[in-house]
Amino acid sequence: MASPARPAPSRGPVAPHLLDNAAWAALTGPHAPFAERLGRAARYPVDVSPFTALADPADPRAWTDLATLVGPGTVTPVTGAGSAPDGWRTVRSGQGVQLVDTGLRAEPAPDAVRLGPDDVPEILDLIALTEPGPFLPRTIALGTYLGIRHRGRLIAMAGERLRPPGWTEISAVCTAPDHRGKGLATRLVRAVAAGIRKRGDTPFLHAAATNTGAIRLYESIGFTPRRRTDFLLVRTPGAEPEQTAPAVRCA
């Protein structure tokens, strides 16, 4: 007589992927030296990056910790949350696409130069011209940034931003309008990725969901869309001082 079939073992809940909450994984991992943290909330110094992070966006305690960390009536970006709790005001919301390297040809760019603190004023000028996403006076401390110059002028750049364990985000990819169409951004992405892979990490990046041209470009050079990401710009509960909302984009 055949023995009765055994029920399949329960696998339990699937652990979330590090990239599902990349900012928190970075601030509690390789970027912990930058972290300003209170309980279940963390952020970068305000001159490094505008981004904040929650251990679990579904946990009301994390939002309470964030409100205490940044102060009442403060406008701050939050990633990974579809909505804010009662008492918070959503200033702006949007969606991005997270893409991971699955077949990128990573290689150095002979004409790329390492950018440093002395280059920040010129970097900020290029960022203001091209608007690839937030870049602040000390963002360059987050990782390697490479640029291409033409007759001494910085015309294109790309670099590293979030660093969850085992991963590094490529960010600030931009080219001056009068030098687009020459493949400079692709060369820089491949060059930054070469350095990321050399230390054993896997490159990933984000693009605004509406930026279909950039998404198609990244797919064509070896990135694969992994998931949609939510972005909120919110005001914490309490007094509302006069302030300008930070210019934050998904990329």
C-alpha cells in the first residue's frame, strides 16, 4: 500500500530584496558613516544627499522617528513609500524604474577623468543645466565620479550614489546639450560600472518612469528593469516654516 503523500514544506515569507529599500540598506550598510539615524529612520547629511530612509515604510513608528529626525514642518523626500500617514502632507509624488546590470559591457573610458572636490562648482553648473537629479556640495563624497572635458570644459559626467551591500547605484548621468548624441553618457556609465564591478559590486540605477528615452538607452546597453519605485516629497507634521522644496527627481 502506497504511503500517503506528504504535504509540501512551508517556505515561509520571502525576505525583501535589498534593492526594495536601497536607501535604508545603504545607510545601515556601506554608507553608515554618513547616516544621521534615529530609531527606524535615517538620512544623509543635508549637504550630501536629500534622501531619507525608513526601515519599513509600512511601520508608523518609522514615520514618527523620521518626523523627529528632520523636525516639524520640514519638506523631505521619502523613497519606497506609496503614501504618507495622516498628518503628513504630500507635496509631490512620482514613480521611477529601477534597473540592474544583467549584461553591461563595463570598460574604462580613456578620456574620462576622476572628479574631486575642486570640481564641484563646475559639476553644479552642469547639473543645473541638465537636471539629472539632486547633486549637493558634498555628494561627491559618496563614491567615484568621472567626467569628460572638451577644451577644458566639463561636458559630461556620471558617478556613484547609493551603496547597499553588494550593489552600487550609478547616478548623475548627464551631458551638456551641445555635446549630446556622441555616446558620452554610455562611455561614462560603462567606465563607472567597471570600477563598481572591480570591487565586487553589481551596478544598478534609477530613471523616472516618464523618461522612456533614458530607460530604452539603459536597456540597450545591458540593464534590465527590475521594479517600479515610488517617490514622495512630503512635509512633516507640525509648524510649516517658509522654505523651498528641494529639487529631487527619481534619477
